[in-house]
Amino acid sequence: RTVYMHEAELGPPVDEVLDATVERLSGIPIFAPLSDAELQKLAGAARNRIFAPGESIVRRGREGNSMFVITRGSVEIQILQGTETKTVNTLRESDYFGEMSLLTGEPRTATVVAVEETQVLQISKGALRPIFEANPELVDSISRMVVERKQALDEASEDGAESTAAPDKGVMASIRKFFGMK
């Protein structure tokens, strides 16, 4: 048996990675109400994940406990129309998805598939709970965006069914209930 030893290349220092994550999160509209300390906390709890081309990141109908911010690559948002899959949007670097299920506890409304090798930041429910409790403005901001995105998905569906998006107060109440807030 032969063992080869070599010095491993060190990646960037942890502080640089954390600072880059904070900078990326600060550019996301739903995190605009966060303070620098809250962004640091969220960045520290975020996980980097890499997906291969064609790999599903989230699947329609499944429960979600995290949202994703694309740091490299692109994804397609797909919905089911009858028996066919339809791509309704393509997201790229600095776009985000998965917030609807994460925030309200509802099943995922779309499947998200990596178009190319894609790296994402995964933000879990546990990372957001203390921030929501300390910053109620974030719940308001996110609830408005959830309603807008839900309406866009409903409008993209073939059957033209009535919008299932709840009014702002309903979504806000769902978020508060899901995160155990009053």
C-alpha cells in the first residue's frame, strides 16, 4: 500500500467567506430590514450547497424547511400543467427561491431544477426564527413578497384559476403561526 501526502490548499479565510455571504444577503430585498448584526447571524447559519445540472433542488408538493439564494449558476422554476411540466421562470445569481414553503409551512408550489452546476446558500427555518422574533418588520416585508410571488405563479398556471394568494395579513399571520410568534 502506498500513501501519498501533500499539502492541501487552504480556501479563503472564514472571515472573508462570512463577509461575502453577508454582502450577498444584504443585496436581497427581503433582507433589507435586517441590521448588520442580524445579517451576520443569518450568514453564519447559512449553508453552501452545490447541485449538478438537471438536479432538483426542491420538488413541488414537498414540505420545505429552507430557502435558497443562488450564488453561482442558474435554475428553472417549473410547474405542472395537466401532465406536462412548464418552465415559468429562470433565476440566476443573487436570485432566491423556496421562501413560500419555508415561511408559511405550505407544500412547495414549484419544482426548481439546476440548469448548470449551481451553488446556493441554504437558509433554514431555525436560522430565521430568532431574527423574526427580534425584527417584526422583516415579517411584513417577506409577507408582501410571498404574496407577489404566489400571484405570479398562479397567473402562470394554464387553467387561469383564481389566485390562491392570501391577502398580506393572512400571509403574515401564517408566517407568525409557523414560526411560533404572536
